[in-house]
Amino acid sequence: MAVKIKLKRLGKIRSPHYRIVVADSRTRRDGRAIEEIGLYHPVQNPSRIEVDSDRAQYWLSVGAQPTEPVLAILKLTGDWQKYKGEPAPAPLLVAEPKADKRALFEAAAKDTADEPKGEAITPKAKKADKAEKKADDAEATAPAESTEA
């Protein structure tokens, strides 16, 4: 029986997720697998790649052939180089852990506690003030017109 290490596709239409599986070469892409040895999520930034190195080494040693995409993944993780006896590549990028939402909320609450709690700096003009201002403007323009005539 010819055994392959290949990707099994999961996920929705535009958000693919893959499992790295060991399966008979005659099975279909998403068919029955002998064993699952890893994950590959290409949509995340950086891509999430997890491979059970011991199991990958075992299956490679008993003759399982990786497909081209899996071979590229194994080269990134260093499992292929370990199998071939070559030097290991640079380590993979790891996503930064997300900040705790509770800590973010408490920090924002602390920042707003320092702000003044009094009234607004510039008070709103009231309707009576607007009427007085219009009357003052009318008086100021009226005498200037009478002196010219």
C-alpha cells in the first residue's frame, strides 16, 4: 500500500483550514485518513503551522511520501531537514498573544478617571443671550446709518 502525507481541507469557502494527514494514496483528498499529524491555517497572519514532529519522522522513515505542499510545510518546520540529516532552518514566526480584554478595559477606565468631571469649558449660549446679541448688533448698525444721511 502506497502511503502519502497530504493536506485534508476543512473550513468554509474563503477560509480554508487544513489538517496534515497520513492516508492511502488512492483515497480522495478529504477521505479517510490513517492518522492526523498536524494543522495548517494559511489565512492567519502569520500562518499557523503545527506538526507532530515525532509522528512525521516515523511516517517518513517507513516510506510515506509527502505531497508538494506538505513537503514545503515540513521544510518550514525543519522536519524534512531532520529526516534528511541537514541543518535546521530559522524558527517560524509566532503570532503575538492577544491582549486581555479585561486589562484593556481597566486601562481605559483609569485613563478616563483623570479627566475633569465639571461642566464643559465653554458654556452653551442661551436663547436669551442670542436675542440680546442681535439687538446690540442692530443698535450698533442703526446709528451709523443715521449719521451718514
